[in-house]
Amino acid sequence: MGDDLEKVLVTEEQIKDRLRELAAEIDADYAGRELLLVGVLKGAVMVMADLARELHHPCAMDWMAVSSYGAGTTSSGVVRILKDLDIDIKDRNVLVVEDVIDSGLTLSWLVGNLKSRGPASVEICTMVRKPLAFEVDLGVRYVGFDLPNEFIIGYGLDYAEKYRNLPFIGTLAPHVYQG
Ligand code: PRP
Ligand code: MN
Ligand code: MG
């Protein structure tokens, strides 16, 4: 790791505090209703695990994996399912959990796909939202942190599959991706 990290943007403690606040909101909002958390592999693993443990509300958990597009790649807006849900979400309250919304393409497709399955509701919770996400009409219900458009890593977020296990969110030093 060493000098691959440029600076820390959100500390481990800030993440924990914010998740506790979001969990309290979610507990209140879903009182009296069943809740199904849907994590988007692989980035959402950390936030799913920590958010679920901050919730007092009982919840089920399931996972999806979808193909997505790297920065700079032109997108047709079509996303492919690599691993589908195990659970039938008809009439269920679905809360999609993400590590980051960047262009918003992944989630706008995913939410449309999930809504076509007849759930009672579909909402979104993301640890990080980047500025581009505002250009897509997603209606994100729960946001951990709004961060600037920098190359961020840690807490599930990877660069070439590395750095996901950092307990904080930071920026990647340019020399790493500039070679
Ligand atoms: C990242 C991130 C989100 C998505 C956000 O996943 O975890 O799922 O991209 O980007 P968008 O808003 O521009 O669509 P990625 O495809 O890198 O897979 P990963 O979760 O396995 O890292
Ligand atoms: Mn992801
Ligand atoms: Mg990734």
C-alpha cells in the first residue's frame, strides 16, 4: 500500500458514525415492514456487512453481480447480470446497497430491472455518491457521503481489484494509474 494512497477522505470512524445514522433512518422508515437488502457485488460487501449490523430491524440479505463499464468506456446503457438474486422479490421491500454511485448507469439499469419483478418498493442506499450521479434521475434515498470526482479506493472500492480491504476511503496516488 505505502505511497499508493494519496490522502484519506473519510476515516473509519466517520464511516461507522454515518452508518449508524443511516441505520437509524432505515429502522424508522421500515418499521412494521419486511426489509430485503440487496448488495451489488463486489464493492458493496463492506457497506452491506456493516450497515446490516447497525440495523435493529430484522432483514434478509441477497446479492447480485452485474457487468459494468470502466471509466471512459462508451456505454450502451445495457448491463448484464452475472449473478442474479436467489430470492423472489415480488411484494418485498428492496433496499439496494452500493459502495459508490458514479455515472449512475449501473443503478439506473438495476433499479429498472428490479422494479419489473413486482416488488413492493425499491430504494437505494450508497456509501458514496459522486457528482455525475446527479445527472441521472435515481432518487437515492440514503447517502453516506457526497465526494468530489476523484479516483477513490477503499471500503469496498477497488482499483484493478486492489485496495477494497482498506477500512477507510481515500484517493489513489496518480502514479499508480498513470503507470
Ligand atoms: C463499481 C461500483 C458500482 C458501480 C458504480 O462497480 O461498485 O457498482 O461501479 O458505477 P456507475 O455509477 O458509473 O455505474 P464495478 O463495476 O467496478 O464492480 P465492483 O463492485 O466489483 O468493483
Ligand atoms: Mn460495484
Ligand atoms: Mg470496481
